[in-house]
Amino acid sequence: MEQLRFLVARIDRIGDVVLSTPLPREIKKKYPNSFVAVLVKCYTKDIYLNNPNVDKIITFDNPDKTDKNFWELVSEIKRFKFSHAFMLLPNEKLNYLLFLSSIKYRVGVGHKLYQFLTFTKYVDRKKYIPLRHEADYCLDMVRKIGIQVESIFPEIHLSESEKDRIQAFRTDHLKSDQKLVGINISSGNSAPNLNQSEYKKLILLLKANRDYKVAVMDNNVLSELDKIEEVLYPNKGNVLRHSIINLASLDLLISNSTGPMHICAALKVPTIALFCPLTACSPKLWGPLGNKSEIILPKQNYCDTQCPIDPKKCDYSKQGGLRAEYILERINSFIQRFN
């Protein structure tokens, strides 16, 4: 029997790529002798390093963040003779790329004209009714070819040397019984988030508790939060793989709905995440999967009375929103519960 050869394409942001990681695993469970490759942006390829279910990582762009030549990329993909391709993000260039790469069975999302013109099959999210998790929607791709999904949980795999680095990091920075609490401040404007002053207040409140060691986990930190005494900044200027290792060192991450939250979930690091109940930002769609986690929402009527229409402009700062003192209470309760 001819070997089945699958390509999973997710050419968008960190959190979205993390949520694509169940696909190779579920494919390999059904077809253990198959060849599975992923097509991702160069800056997200580290998410798939050491993944035992992935035989090849192909990048959509170059390390300098420019797109590869279209026809060179067609030739590169064509050499692998893929039998199936799953496009988890609607993208016209990607659609034609895989069509011209002679992949017979291609599945995309939604009903786009370019999909119709290239005879691409599709899965329909039916306007998110019923509302499910993004990872579960992605897995509809493999369900379409008869694969029964056993788990929607994402995963990131660490090498033994990386695990040794994690232990060394904790030994170097933590006193006995201290908890390493990470805060990821930025969100890439992808979801509602606290403002900088409220994050600074939260950092100072956490720092005052000698049972905690605080680490700001962003790669780029604004000057206001850049040099707080006794706070760690392990990810400043780091490549993604080094950031993943540092995130794996945490006892807890606090963030909004963002890529590092999904990385921690995939690593089974506990998370507390700030969310908005609007459908597009809902924890039911974007929440952490597979780890110990807690979701913090503003008061029930906050979005009805205070929402600025665009949830990306919301900083929870109005009446009924989120404050550092309340978040600290939730952090203390969470750590006591799982200690």
C-alpha cells in the first residue's frame, strides 16, 4: 500500500500554531506509518521541534521574515509528494500553492471562491454554533477523512538537555519552596488586556510576597516595566525556543489570551488567564487546554455596559473591570489549591 503523506499548514501566530499540534498526533495514531509534515512561518517552527509525530518542518518564509519565492516553494513542497493537505487558515496564496504542488486531497476552512476554483474540499464552522474550542475546530480537518479524534489537547516536546536547562534555571533563581510566577504583559493586540500601570501594580504586589519569585516573560518589555528590582526578565531578546524553555520553568503564568498562555498549556504549566466573554474572545473558543488553569472574567454585565465595541481596545479599566488586587487574590487562592 502506498504511504499516506500529510501536510498540516498553519501559517499564522504562535497561539494558533500551538493549537494545531494535536493534528499530527491524531494522524499518527490512525496511520502510524504515514509521513506527516507541517508548514509554518519561520518564527513559529520552534513549536514543532522535537515533536515525535512530525517528520518534517517546512517554513513558508525565510528567516529574515520575507516570503520565499512562490515557485521555489511549490517545487519544495511538490518533492514530498503529499497525498493530503490541511489548510487551517483561509489564505489565497497558500491555497494556490498547495493546488500547484499536485496534492490531490486538500481541505480548507469556509467557502472561498479560490477554493471552489481549485476543487478544494472544506469544513464549515457554521458561524461558531455550537461554540467549540479552536483546537477542536481544527481537528474537523482530520475527522473529514475518517479519523476519530481521541484528544484535542496541544503538546510541545522538550529534549532531555532542555529539561536539564529548566532545572538549572530554577536552581539558580529560586530559594527553597519559592514559586516562580511569570507574567506575560503583551498580547500583540489580539485580545482585551490590562493596561501597563495595572500590570506594574500586580508585579509589585506579587514581589512583596517572599514566597514568590516574579518573572516578566515578554520578549520586548516597555521601559516602565523593564527594570523592576528583583524581577527576572529571562525572555528579553530571546528566540522562541529559548522562551519556550523559560516558560516551562514556571510554576504559574499570568497572562491574557495570548501565545505564551497556549505554550504553557501545551507544556502542562498552570495558567491564570484574563478573558472577555464576547464570542470572538471567549475562553470556550481560546482558553488553555490540558493544564491546571483558571479563567478570570470581568463582572457579568461589564461587556454590556463598558465595552468599547472593539474588544482589542479594552483594558478592563472601567467600573466592574479587573484590578491588580483582585487578580492577586485569585493567584493566591489558585496556588494554595494546587500546592
